Amino acid sequence: MGKAKNLRQRASSYFTNRKDLGEKTKLLVSKVKKIKHVISHSEIEALLLEASYIKKFQPQYNMRLTDGKAYPLIKISIKDEYPYVTTSRKTDDPASIYFGPYPNAGAMKLVLKTVRKIFPFQSVRNHPKKVCLYNHLDLCPCPPVFNDLNFKKSYKKNIKHLINFLDGKSKKVLADLKKDRDMNTKKENFEISAQIQKRIDSVEIITNPSYKLFEYDTNPNLKTDRNSNKLNDLREQLKNSSSAVVSLSRIECFDISNIQGKNPVGSMVVFTHGEKNTSLYRKFKIRFTKDEPNDFAMMEEVLVRRFNHPEWPFPDLIIVDGGKGQVSSALKIIKALNLSIPIIGLAKREETIVTSDLSEIHLPKSSNALLLLMSIRDEAHRFAITYHRSLRSKGFIGS
């Protein structure tokens, strides 16, 4: 049992030049009846998978890896008030859980070094009640220093994510993190949401397929090709709807941000050829003056003001953050201006696409088209929130 980047080369090495093989390897090869393989998406996943399979199947020729002594394991003291994460060569603590054994100490250290940047943890049993060096490096939360109920819950949730990740459940970790992010966004805990988003990005990076060093230099079309695939998928999904598009060279997305009608703002973000173009972003301080806040009326105002600029190129597709109400408001303005531009909305709760005739398109969460729309919508929301907070801060200081 083992891992390799070039599986063909690794496997064939056992069946060519057999005279050069050692006695143990010759015996191993003589007993081979079938070869199975599992494709992992990253080096980290391959290490975790190899360790879990060795522990599960206890292969005869990985005997040294199954005794729990000769090779290292990751130990998490789950029964402690503040669990700590360390290494071990024995599984003799019933109050802890273990991951491994790992093929070598270097492999295990690579796993720990990588995950600690995403899920910081205490690495000693009795942490001193003072901030340590690793805290300044964002690697240790120093639990005994910041001892309170909320911190304890947060730290244990972090350890739970770490355990799931080491157990190969990266999809569950991502789902939980995204749920936490969305919950904090609704509560307007934007700093916390941003921190969680960084963790999401990091998990996705280390579990995604890697590209060879300098591949972007040798293949400058790599990123363009990936964007084209997303755009083609979106075009295909809208093909038979009332929001069918011919081109997606320029996409504009609009969002409204306010708290009970106070400091209302609108945002317009622009994606050209699937990439955000921040130089074309625009923000609107809404002039809506009625007593009751009305997001639909605010959306109408933003769109009217946007199309009062004929010098700005018209988009191939308009996206509004919201469902049927927001789409109806956008359609009202487009028709009043006698324009013909496809419009869709993206409703947050179920991530449902609403088309120009107010019908719905439901796509799987893994859809390239949906992922593209969500990234555009989230960028419009971020830009609007940032401007809203800026105005709110100025108002607070001025008062």
C-alpha cells in the first residue's frame, strides 16, 4: 500500500527488472492478484488516505506501520477542557483519539503544519497562562489565557473541524464552515464571517487538484480555460429559459445594503470574461426618501441611475441579489427604458435562479454555473456591505 503522483510508473516498477528486487518485494509481487487505485485531489488528502487505509486494512507488508510504536501518529486529547494536539508513537491514552500511523515523521509534520494554519490549536498539555509565540503567528489560540464560555465553544468547534478534516471529511468541514459564515453574515458579524471565509478558501486550496510549478507561466490559458468552462455551463443552463444569453463577455450584478432603511446603498460589480473587473465597480448612495424601507424601490433607483450612463457599456446579463421581487423590480426598469437585457436573480436561502419570466432553475451545489453566480453575487454583497459600513461609521463619528 502506498501513494504516488505517477501511479503507472510506481506500479510498473515492481514488474520490470525483477532481478533487482529484494526478497521481500519479490514475495509481495508473487502474491499480487489485483491492483486497485483511488485518486485523491491533493498531497494532503493522499497522506490522510494512506494513513487511514493502513490503519483500517493492516496490510502485511506495512506491518511496521500498524504497531502504533515505530511510526508516528497525531494525538488529540478530546476529553480535556481545552483539547491539545500533539504527536505520539503509542495509542495508550483512552481519553484521546489518534490519526495515523503515518509513513514517516516528515509526512505527519506536513499534515500538522498545513492544518494548523487553518485550524489553530494548543500543542502542549499544560499551556502557560500567558500568550505564547505561536499565538503571534496565528497558530495557537492560547485557550487558558482567554478563558470564557464563548471562547471555549469556539475552540471546541475548531477542534471538531480539525478532527473531521483528519478523518477525511473535508466536504463536511466545508459545509459546516459555510453554514457558520452565512449565519454570522445574517447577524452582521462581518469580521467573523471574513475569518471563516479565509478558512473555507484555505481548505478548498489544499484539497483541490494542484498544478505544476510555473504551469501558469507555461500555460497562460489555464485560468482562462477554467473561466470559459464556467461561462459555457451558465450559458447552457440558461439556454432554454426566458433569460437565454448569446454572450457573457460582461456580467453586471446589483445588490442593496441597509439596516431598517438607514444609510441605504447599492452596488454594481462587473465581471468580464468570468473575471471580476474592479475598475468598473460602481457604488450608489441611495436617495430613496420614503419613511418605510423598500428594497424593491431601492433596486429600481440603482438601475435607473446605472442606465443614465450611456458611456458605460451595456451588460450581456444582469444579476440581482434576491428572488422574484428583485427580478420584477429590475424588469420594470428594463422595460421602461425599452432595453432588451437578460435578467436573473439568485435567491440566498436555496440558491435558486429566478429567470425573467419568474420561473425557477434549481442546480446542484457542485454546478459550475451556480458556483460562478454565487461568487459574483457574493462579491456584489461584499462591495455593498463595505460601502454601507463606511457610511454608517461616518454617521456614528459625526454624531
